[in-house]
Amino acid sequence: MSHVATTHTDDGVTARVTERVAGREPSTAELVGRLSEQVTRLARDEIRLAVAEMRTKGKRVGTGAGLLGGAGVLAWFGLMTVIAGIVLLLATVMPAWIAAFIVAVAVFVIAGVLALIGRKQIERGTPVVPEEAIAGVKQDIATVSERAHR
């Protein structure tokens, strides 16, 4: 139950003051305290989300970079095999060079597959920005702003 008291200021302007019954509605101090706790908890949760998202993206970028590195090594071996095949071709007219080219093609195919997988991993991990956490913060700000205007 609320009581309304009327007070008069020195210049005759009337102001209405509403008194809250204790235990019925929280005081302003209690509301500010709750808000502070909720904002703190919300900020911690958003930071945890950002850290988790960055960790996941970092792993993806690392995996992609590793696969691209492996593809580069295999491509180098493929190039060396092609060179060995050319050397064998020039050194002799025996069919040993055919085997060298078959191996080179197989190595290039494997390198191509690894490069495609690595590129996909890097695309999934970039940009290295905690997008989910940012979206959550924007949503939280919008919710708080909306409730503040009520």
C-alpha cells in the first residue's frame, strides 16, 4: 500500500511524494545493487563467451595453417619428384620416369586436397573477432535501453 503526501515548496509549487511501504517494493538502493550485480554477471558471461569464441577460432586458424603448411611440403616433394622424373627421362629411355610422374601426380593430388581443407579451416576461423559475444552485448544494450525507456 502506498501513501501519498503533499508538500509545498517556498514558492508555492506543489510536489507529490510517494512513500513505499517497507518490504512491499524494493528500494532504489536495492534496485541499484541488483542492477550492479546483474551487469557484473552479464559482463563476466560475455567475456567468457568472447574467450571461448576466440579460442575456437584460434584452433581453426591453427589447424588450417598447419594443413596449408603440410600441403606446401607435399607440393615441394611433388616438384622434386617431377624434377627426378625429368632427370630420369633425360638420363635413360627406360620407363622408370613414368613411375616418377605417377608418384608426382599422386603427391600433387594429396597436396591439393590438403590445401582445400586448410583454406576452409582458415575461412571458418576468420575474421578473428568474437562475433557471437559482440552480438550478445549489442542485444543486451538494446534490452537495457528498451527497458530504461519504459
